[in-house]
Amino acid sequence: MKKAEFNRGKIKKIILSDLGWDEYFESSFAPYKNNYIAGRVACRQRTHYEVYIKGGYVRAGISGALKKAGKSPAVGDFAVILYQSETENYTIVNILPRKTEFSRGVSKNEGQNQIIAANVDIVFIVTSAGKDLNPRRLERYLSLVYSSGAKPVIIINKSDLSKSPDELLEKISSVCTDVSILTISALNKTGIKQLDSYLKPGITIALIGSSGVGKSTLINTLLKDYVQETCDVREYDEKGHHKTTVRQMFLLSGGGVVIDNPGLREVGIGTSGEGLSETFSDIKEFSQYCRFSDCRHKNEPGCAVIKAVSDGNISKERLETYLQLKSELRFEQEKSEIGLSRMEKKKWKSINATSRDIENIKKRMREL
């Protein structure tokens, strides 16, 4: 497999405020100001991180203390960096507190979320005209974005493949309450001007979506340069290959940054469920009128949500997705609690073992 490389594109002189540095991070960095450098993680490689600092970029390792603490920098993190002039080495020694944390649940990580990007202001949920335009998948994406604290914007790419762009909007408008939906063609560069209001200095935008929806093409269009490789989708199922293999940050010419991500095969909501109530605000509104405050909206008598489905105010598929996500959330939270319980037991087992060792040492010393 070809090694993933960090593509810096056309590097300009770096100004941290263009990358999102503000009073919040300035205050967090104050204790380190005299002896350390501030930077923003742009890409993670196997042995190092590519980091933007004032004036340019550097390659930095991670300190042993940070590894021992179980902290791993994510793309978008603002980091505290130690520069050793005698060896000309840069080392990340700490991560500044995050404003937002965009993550998803991954089955192989017991009770843990995989961080996609940190300190993101806006998430472009990129889909495309055709089979990928799936309301149910968008509901999952929206739950993730709302949980992170970022603002979602839905981008329907390849709109030129549809005879009626209005039909594309109609298909998903019912699941995207109060969310901007933009139709574009990144390849033909139509509708791109609609994105200008989001591309501002200091604003961080992350792109998520399935493989083949045109995220890399959109990146190239926004940067006006060929910085990301692209590939054609398969005709029989309209699915793309994972051409983008690393998560990385690009600098926009007008200021601000955009983070590209590999296509997501799984869209797990992880252990954070804050986004469900915002994504399904219509269900939340109707649930206020249920007979029971703990109504599960399944077969309980006096369920206002089920009545709303019967009356055609909520689609059956939308309620099914909501219940499925609630079930996944409960499972992930229980799994997380089990994992924490195991860690707690392991900690006290270690503490007790250490105490026994100390007592044995004292006993031997008394015998001497």
C-alpha cells in the first residue's frame, strides 16, 4: 500500500488567528507562553504529526508523558510544542482544551469514540445526487454533528446528474429541520459561490460523507489547486474507493481552514446522544404530549408520537431510525460503563497489590 503523505498545497505565511486561534486558546496557552510554541495539528502520520505554527509548519513527535497519559492529538487540536534548538526537534507536550470534539462510535473500540476532528465550527455533510442521497444516513450524520457542538450544513454534490434539483431538496427536507441545504457540482464548479459565506478567516470546516460523493473534488475546487487525488465511482452501485486515506487540514486562500476526512464506512453515534434531540426535534416536540413521561414510543397507550405517525406528521421510517439510534446509544453507554468499571477494578487491584508490597517490605525491615 502506498504510504499516505501530507499535502500542504500552496503554503503561505501562517497566521494562527486565521487558523482559529482566539482569546480562548490564548488564555489556555498562557502558562506555556514563555517556553513553548503554539501550533495546530494538521495531519497525523505514523511516526510524527504535521503541525502549523506561526510562520509555517513543522514535523513534531509526541512526548512520552503525553503518551503515558493516554492523550493523542487529533487533527484540528491546538498543541503546546517544545522546540529543542540543539537537536532542532519539535515535540508536542500537551493539548489545549477543545472547543468542540467531532467524533463517532467505532465497534472495535470498547466504549470509546473515535475523534474525527477537534475545534470544528462547521461540518459540511457531503452527499450526492443518486443512491447516496439517503435521508436515514443524513439523520445519523446530523446526530454526530449536533453532538459535537458544530453547525451542520448539507451539501448535495453532483447536482448536474439530476434533472430536477428541487426534487433533491424535497427528498431530504423533512429530515433536515433548520439546516441549510446547498446543491452544487464541484466538478463543474456550479453553485460553489453559495459556500463563500462559510469560508471565513478563523473558521474551521470539516467535510464528512461516504466515499465517492466528491469530497476530494470539492477540496480541489475550494483551493483552486489539485491537492487531493480523485477517482471515479463504480457504475453499478455508485460507490467510490477510499482514495483519501489520511485526515488532514488545508488552508484556504481567504483565511480559514478545511479538514478532509476519509469516507466513513460506519456511522455509529458513539456514547454521546446530545445530538438526537436536535436532529429529531419534531419527535421531541410531539413526545411532550405522550401520556407517560418515560414513553418509549413503541406500543404504549396514549403515545402522541405514534399518533403523529398515524396522522402523517412524522414518517414511519423516521421514527424507526430514531428508535434504532436510541437503542444504539443505550448499548454504547452500557458498554462504556462496563469498560469504566473494569478500569476502576484494575486500578484498585493495582493499588491493593502495591499496598501489600509496601507492607511486606516494612515487615522484612522490622525482621532485620
